[in-house]
Amino acid sequence: MKHEIVSNRQLSPNVYELKVKAKRIAEIRKAGQFIILRIMEGGERIPLTIASSDKANETITLIVQAVGKTTTKLVELKVGDFISDISGPLGMPTEIMETGNAICVGGGVGTAVIYPIAQALKENNVSCTSIIGGRSHEWVILEDELNGCGDVIVCTDDGSYGLHGFVTDALKDELNKGNIDIVYAVGPVPMMRAVANLTKDYNVHTVVSLNPLMIDGSGMCGGCRVTVDGKTKFACVDGPEFDAHKVDFNELSSRLGTYRSLEETAKTHKCKL
């Protein structure tokens, strides 16, 4: 079954919001889950978090960062174009707390992953503060959407917008105020590691999403192996979310570079998607 692109909006220099027809997925997806799509038959399978859904219009929203050959081709699709196939929803849903105070930390395109979590927290009437960051103002995404879920603190590396500094700086200020029950963090691995190290000192439960590690999303390829609490887990089927204080970030960082040379080759050669 092909899936129609119903809107395509640019959010930052290389990040786009696509709304795609996917009736069944829109009806049953939950925060934290993802899909696997192929632009065309025989093409590369890529995992993408479901940022939101609209049951009435039978659509799901995907936030796509154009970094590789397939994601670049994906964001070039126009309204009315079709994606060959989408599988989902996949992965374990986020465990959303029922009461208390939460902080959602999003770095770069990771903001797209904390957005559905913030939405779910709001639905549970949980107080949520979102801390989001980007290199500069133009790289900050979904600020308005997150404002609908609670307070938002924006950080930029160059100080062009919001607070001048990293999301961990703002997070530390919030942790110093106390009364924080959980932190959800999604972004580049170095950022998630820094958040985990910080919250561990405050003894605040922290959840990270390891979706950057996934390849085929089925657990069959083994490419998303990660060590959590000394045990081997698969990000696509056991996660993608795990206790940040139990993740082996050294191993995770090493594994992320496994396919870098192949990704560069794909960009520069005419090969199948």
C-alpha cells in the first residue's frame, strides 16, 4: 500500500516536517514508537519516530533530517507524491508518568522525539518543561508546538536566540530548583551522555532514546545492539528508550560509526535507495 505525502514543510536548514497518509498507524501509535519506511521497492529501510498523528485526517507526522542519500531524497518529495511502504508502529511506547514533574530535553532533531512525549505528559496532566537547543536560532525546531505542552526553554550554542549555552546548562539550573521526578532526553549521543552524567549526580531517573542506532528496525540485523545494565539489548525491539544511567555510552558511540564510510559512498555514487 502506497502512502501519500499531504504536506512537506521545512523547519530548519536540513530538517523537514512531512505529513503522510497512514490510517492504521495514526489510529494506534503511542509516544516513543517509530516507523520503518522505504521510498521505493528495493530501497533502503529507514527508521523515523512518529512525531504526532491525526486520526481524523488519517495522517502521521514525521520529522526528517536530510543527512544521507535516502533522507535527502525523502525530503525532496512533493505533496501528492507517494512513499512505497511504511511499517509500524514499532518499538516499545514511552512509559508516561501519571503524576509529578518532568523535563524533556531535545538536542537538534531530537526535539522531534521529545515532542510526542511532551504531548503525552500533558494528556496525563503532568507538569512538563521542555529544554530544546540548536547551533543557532535557525536550527531550533518545534518551539511553538512544545509551548502548547508546557514551559519551554530554548538554548543556542552561539547565543543568537534564547539562552547562550548548551541544553545541559539549562537542565542543571532546573535540577538545582529541585522537585524533578524524571528527565527524558533525546539528541546526539554526546548530549545524551552529558545529560545522563548530570542527572545521575541528582539521582533523577532519566530516559534516553537510542533511535540513532537503528538500521532495519526488526532486530534481525543486530546493528542496534547496545549494552544496558550489563546485558545486550536491541534498540529497535527492546527500546528505543532505556534507562540512561545503565546505557554503555562508550560502546554506543563506537557502534554509531560502523556504517559511516558506506553512507558517504551512497551519497557520492548512483546506487539504489
